[in-house]
Amino acid sequence: MPSHYLHLILSYQRAAETGIADERCSAFLLGAVAPDAVAVHRDKRRTHYAVHVGVTWGFRFPAFEREFVDYRERSILHRYFYLGYKYHLLLDDAWLRECGHRAVCRLAIRRLTGSANGRLAQYYHEMSQFDAFHRSSVDRSVLQDAYACLARADFDLLPEFLEPEALNSILGHLSNTMSQRMSHFDGQILQARDADRFLFRASEVLIEL
């Protein structure tokens, strides 16, 4: 799946393109990183409405919509949080479809046997490298503005099944990695062309305001 960084910056760019600003932008960005706010990794199946499909994962969008039908009507900020949350799931879906790492999904499934940990560690290392490479193409002020906008979000918007402490960990991770950059990416598992294909698909992912 896309990293915390990619979720933040792509969501911030989409917010700017669609005129989402101020506290609505903060709520949108909070929703855009919130599905990863779990203390235990396996709980992401719950927060992502994910289901195992063959060697990859799918998303139960109807179940997500049903669970948020009342939540999104509480206030305008709740609606923008819901939109950010949905955008996160759409980006994850695009990553699985376009990034060409079905083999990594197989590795993730095999991880339960303990036979794929080394390859997975390499994959996540390459993800962090790609993040640093991508950050080199983004103006530093945009990165700072995106993080500041997220940091202003009201955690009271979080549904009960998400964990504020885990979200604080995401914020801390983003703060620590935001300045890391590199000029070249040459992944062995995560291919540059696959990552570029995802970024192109992400630019086409639409949300209904």
C-alpha cells in the first residue's frame, strides 16, 4: 500500500485541486491517513474494509459506505473526514492494481510461515527510498504546508474504532521523514515504472464532494 507520506501529499494535492481548504482540508487529511491508525497491523483489515482475494486484497466499499452513512451527516467536517478516508481506500486500491507488486502480496501471505520476512523487509526499505525520491520532486513549502494542515486536525473526528495514539505515531513518523530526500531510485522489488504507474493512476482517482 502507499506509505503515510504518499497518502498525505497526494491527498493534500487533491485537496488543493478541488478547493478544499482550512479546517475542511485538515479534516480531509486526517481521514486520508486515519485508516492506518491501528496499534496492531492485522487490525488494518478492519479499518480498510479489506478482504483476501486470491494473492491480493480487495476492499468492501459497500460495507465502508454503510458504516459511514450516519457519521458523515454529523457535520461538514465529519463529511470531509469521510471523503479523506474514502480517498485513502481508493489510493490503496490503485496501488494494488497498478503498482505491480502482486508478488509482494504473496510474500505478505507467506509471512505467516516466516519464510518471506527478508523480502518483505527489502520491499518496505524500497518504499521508504521511493518516498525520499518522490519528496525530491515536491517543493519543501508544500510538504511543510501539508504536514501543518494535518497537524491542525481535530482528533475528535476519529470514529471509535480508530486509535488516537496510533495516529500520533503516524504524525511523528511523517515529521521525522519529511526532510529525507534522494536523487535516484532503483528498487529491485518495487519497480520505478510500477510506482510511476501508480502515481499516474492516483492523479485520475476522483472523489465526489
